[in-house]
Amino acid sequence: MEEDCCATQLIYGDGQFNSSGLDRFVKEVKLAECGLSYAVVAIMGPQSSGKSTLLNHLFHTKFREMDAYSGRSQTTKGIWIAKCVGIEPCTIAMDLEGTDGRERGEDDTTFEKQSALFALAVSDIVLINMWCHDIGREQAANKPLLKTVFQVMMRLFSPRKTTLLFVIRDKTKTPFEYLEPVLREDIQKIWDGVPKPQAHKSTPFSDFFSVEVVALSSYEEKEEKFKEEVAQLRQRFFHSISPGGLAGDRRGVVPATGFSFSAQQIWKVIKENKDLDLPAHKVMVATVRCEEIANQKFNQLVFDEDWFALEEAVQKGPVQGFGKRLSSILGTYLSEYDMEAVYFDEGVRNSKRQLLESKALDFVYPAYTTMLGHLRSKALEEFKVRLEQLLNEGGEFASSVRTSTQSSMLEFDKGCADAAIQQADWDASRVREKLKRDIDAHVSSVRSAKLSELNINYEKQLSASLTGPVEALLETGGKDTWTSIRKLLNRETEVAVSKFSAAVAGFELDKDTSTKMTQNLRDYARNVVEKKAREEAANIMIHMKDRFSTVFNYDSDSLPRVWTGKDDIRSITKDARSASLKLLSVMAAIRLEEKPDNIEKLLFSSLMDGTVTVSSSQAGRIAASTDPLASSTWEEVSSKDTLITPVQCKSLWRQFKAETEYSVTQAISAQEAHKRSNNWLPPPWAIMAMIVLGFNEFMLLLKNPLYLMVLFVAFLISKALWVQMDIAGEFQHGTLSGILSISSRFLPTVMDLLRKLAEEAQGNPAPEAPRRPVSVASQSHRNETPPPNTISSSIPESSVSSNISSLDGDVEYSSPPLRQRRPTNVQEVEPL
């Protein structure tokens, strides 16, 4: 198909610019794709000089031509444009309204000048159509036209260099070699005669124009010759903008994408009758078009599918190759901008590119920060997992932290490098610092937890290694109790501190922190001992009674005592109370420091050797100043180390003696009962009386041996009854109970003996009747202290009281009668 020239009227005859038509023309001929590779050719000349006809034959356009058979009149009104068919690069032909037309009148030359100025500002090549016979004539029709062209050229601040192609129509027989010099001479005269501004007074003609001359035969007379010459001229317009071409030295070309806007603005300035500043116009066109291109590319970026996919992916988590993908998206639109704006003013183009780049970077920056946030979170989680793994494998804390930190920071840096884009040098240091702070916070938390766990473990070990031994040592209450406790405390503490120091060495703590932690461990060990001492001091009464019971009721071989007449109850009681008082002195204060004290001496001198009165009347008469225990503190012992105050010791001792008095009473009663049960001889006076009063009977027995035989038989029978009835055992329970038991068993026992004798006399010995076994309870009961009511029936109360008083020495007790006493629980005094 034949290519369409798309002829369009650009400016109407009344001077109105057809902007919509121009935009449509630009789209139809795809002018925007040409960049700087396009040319504009305009033709000027007198009315009805064949301008449109020349363009149609030269560029295969379809401008309206004059119909010669209808008369000579104006054909082209305003300015028309069309695409030159078949010309490379893209060339735009501009057909201007003819000059010197009768339709506008002789004096109306405004539009001529405006259209001429527009053609010079827009076109690269201007064809000036003129008749051959006008060359050399002073009043030829071409001179007013040339004056107009040169005058409007002065209105351009910085005119672009334009090629003036003079087309000599209807050439004659005069050789072309003679016509061209004359024409150039006329052109120079016209240029010299045109008034110029001061800046261009001496500017040569060649700085503004390049002049080319061509002659054509008459179209009407020699049509074929005309077409042949036009075809040759057409070849000169191929690659016209290349060096050496018709417009090879052009300057200040407007990019094709800005042609429409540029032409419209130029015509607007010309219509306002203002001087046309082409450099400023060029900058203005570049500013508008570059801004339009930048906005277009930014909008495309906003709705780009690849960008949508990348943004959605980065919201879910880290994206591999984020920086590369984003750089590719941004680079695509920036490259498109560069391609479309490459021909505009460099300063404007770069400025608008920077604005586009800045706007685009601001748009995608939130996605970048989100990506960094994912990288930070990922690096932090990897740090936590790696640190926990290394610690579980037995690695030292500090080295594990360093290894994990270096690995995580390296991974983060790699991620940041992967997320970085080519178009911006964004700084990820703030996010990196945030990651470092998060790692440090986690390390601090884990360090605190691990150190706390270590501390708790070693505290448990100290507690386990100290509690039991300290309790045992305190219960022993020996002379070297606190010395042993101090040695135990120092030994266990040093062992624990040594192991703890070795354990925390891997944490690489500073010296002050390490010293503080070991000191806390030492303080804890001391607190364990002090706490246990206070617990034992709270139960001092129980321990004192247990100690008294152990010493009083058991001998040196740890066997239970049997209170016989040989036991010195007073001495045993004193030893038992001394042991209990010794325990009280040990428990009275904490002695973890090797400082001497007089607690034991003071207690023994005041409680064992001194006089402690129980009765309230006596206590009221003793002044507090004379009592060494009338104080709430011990000398040379601080209040924080005091477990039992002197006043409490005094009260506890009083309570202790009251609660152990019953055991002593029972021991004395048991000893008295034992003496009575083992003493069958009558008193000496009775023996003397029996000898004196029974002397006659004794002599009678000596004189009559039969009585001796009877007495011997009676003795055997009595001995048999004694053994058979276990009379000694029966009287162990008391006289009354023994008499009652013997009386009830006497007759059966006698009958049993007689039956045995009879059977033996007959030679048929009867089986021996089982002897009554002595019950374990009875046997054990013989060793026990008789009940108070039994003792009171056989022992006078005064006897027991006198014995207790003798045991205490100077210590007196005001106590009720023994048969009225019952063991009572006395509330213990808690230590302060």
C-alpha cells in the first residue's frame, strides 16, 4: 500500500494553532519514535508560484494545488504540514501561505512575517521558491520576501543555522553558472541592508544561513523535464541531516517527542509579538517534556506487575535477590526515560532524571526497609539458635557468643549486600546497629540466666554440704563446735568458689563482676550457716532436754541406767545439766569469726555455781545490777550474731530445770525402791532384841535336836515356797501388792508341794507344774521408777524433798509434794 502523507493544517488562516490536529499527525506518522533523526522542510514564496505543486512532486505529498483553468488565486491558507513519503530519515514538509497575495492586501504583512519567523524557528531547510526572470531585478518579487526572512531572523536571540535552498523556477537559456553568482550577490546586498541589533552588527551571513541554489524547468512547458529535475533534487533530501547533507550543520534541534509542544509554544510567543528566545524555548520544551516523561515512567513503575509481585513477596519474608530484582525494575524505567529524553537539553534532562530517580527511590524505600527488617529478624533468630546449639554442645559462653555474633552479622551483611540496589547507596548501618543492640540484649539475658543457674546450682551444693554437718556439729555442742564449723565453712566455700570461678571463666566477666559474684557465693555460704544456727537455736530447749536425757539416763557405754544404790544421782544430774548448759552456751551466739568470748564461763558461773531463785518473792529482792545475765547482749558479741540473749538463757535454764526435775525425782524414787527391795535384814536393834529375848529358846533348841530337825524341815518348806512363789519378785511391785499376791497363791502352792511329795513317796512322780513365768513387762517394771502414788505410800515426802535439795547444793526449789506433781509441758522461750 502507498504510504499516507497525512496532510494536516497546522495553523489556520486566522492564526489559530491546530494543536489537536498536530498531536494526531504526530501519532499517525510516529514522529515520537524518531528522536533527533528527523528533519523539517518549509517552503516560502510568492502566491501562486507553484509551491504546493513542487512539494507534491518532490515529497509525494498531497497538498492542494491551484487550478490554472479557474484563475490565479490563493490556494494555501495558513500553514499545512505533511510527511514526506519515502524519505529517510523522517522528514516533515511544511507548506506556507504565499506572500504578496491580494487576499490579505498590500499593507497586511503581519501573517507573512509571523509565518516566516515560525518557519525559520521550526525548519531545518527552507525552500525559497522564486522566478528565474526576477534574478537581477531591483523590484523583483523575491526581494520583499528575502527582506522579511532576514528581518525576522534578527528577532531570534540565538538563531539556529538554517539551510536556504533557493529554487529557481522556469529557468531560461541563461546558464545556471551565471545565475547563481548574481543571486548570491543580491542575497548579500539584502543582508547588508537589513538593520541588525548591536550584537550582530558584524556577524557574517554564513553564521545564520547555508545557501543552496537549484534551477528547475517550467512545469507547464516542460513537464517531463521538470519531473526529472525534481527527482534529482529529491535525492538530496535523503539523509539530509547527516554530515554533508542539506541540513548537516544544523543546531539546537528539538527532540521529536517535544516537536508538538515546541511548535505550539513558538507560535504562541510569535502571536504575542514577543522576541523568540530559542535557547530559553528549548529549555522550556525540555523541562515540560522531560517532566511528562518522568511522570509517565513513575506511573508505570507504580503499577508495574513485577513491582507488585516483589512488594507482596517482601511483606511475607526476605526475598532472595531483592536488590537485583528491584534494580532491574528501576533500571528499566530509568533507561526508558533516558531513551525518550536523550535529545532534550542535558541540564534539564539530568535534573528531571534525578527527580524521577529520587521519587522512585522514595516510593520503593519502604519495601527496602521491610526487607532489612526481615534480614534483622532472621539474623537475630539464627543467632539465638546457633548460640543455644553451641552452649548445648558445651562451648564456652563468651567464645560461643563471639562465634554466633560474627556469623549472624556476616549473614546480615550478605543479606544487605543482596538487598542493595544500584540506583541508591542506602545506608543499612542503623538497622545493623539495631541488630547489634538486639543481640547484645539477648546475650545479656542469656548470660544472666546462665549465671543465675550456675549460682543457684552452687548455692544448692553449698546448702547441701553445709546444712547437715552444721546441724550435727551444733547438736554435738562440744568445745570445738564453732571451730569445726568455721573449718567446714571455709573448706566447702573455697571448693565451691574454686569450681564456680572455673565455671564462670568462660563468660569472660570483668574483674569487679567476677569478684562480686564470688563474694555473693561466700556470703550465701555464711548465711546458710547462720540460718541453720538460728533454726537450731529456736529449738534449744528440745536439744537441751535431749542432751540431759542422754547423759542422765544412759551410762558411758550408752546402756540404760538401772538406778541401784551405788549410783551417785547428784553427780550424774550435775554432769547432765553441765552438758545441757554447754549446749546452751554453744547455741547462744554465732562464732564464725575467731573472736574470744566469755559466754560459757558466764553461764556456768551464773547458772551452775550461782544462785538462781525461782520464787517471785526472792527474785524481787535481787537487784538487776548484781545479775550478770540481766542483759540483752553479750560482751564482745555483736547483736546480729546473737542467737539467744542472756535474759533468754536465764529464762530457758529455769524452764529447763523445771521440766527435767521430774526425771531426777523418778531416779531417786527408783533408787530408794531398789534399796528397800534388796534389804531383808531387820534393823540392828531388832537383831539385838531377838538375841536377848530369844536366848532361852535358842538354848532349848540346842538341848532338843528334834526341834532342830523340825526347824530344818520348816526351812526347806519355806525355801521351796520362796522359790515356787517368787516372793522377791512379787515384792518388787510394792509391799501391799506383794502381800496380796502371796496370800492368794499361798494355799495352792502348799497343796501342790504336798501332792508332789505324796507322788514321790509312791514312786510315781507327777509332771512338774509349769513355773509361773516372769513377764517381760514385770521385769522391765522392776527397773522403772515406781508411780508417784506407790512411792508416796512407802516413802515420806520429806525424804524425797531432802534428797533433791541435797542434789542441787545451794540451789533451792520451791516445788509441790511429789504425789501431787504431774509432768507438764512448759512453753519454750524463742530466741530473739
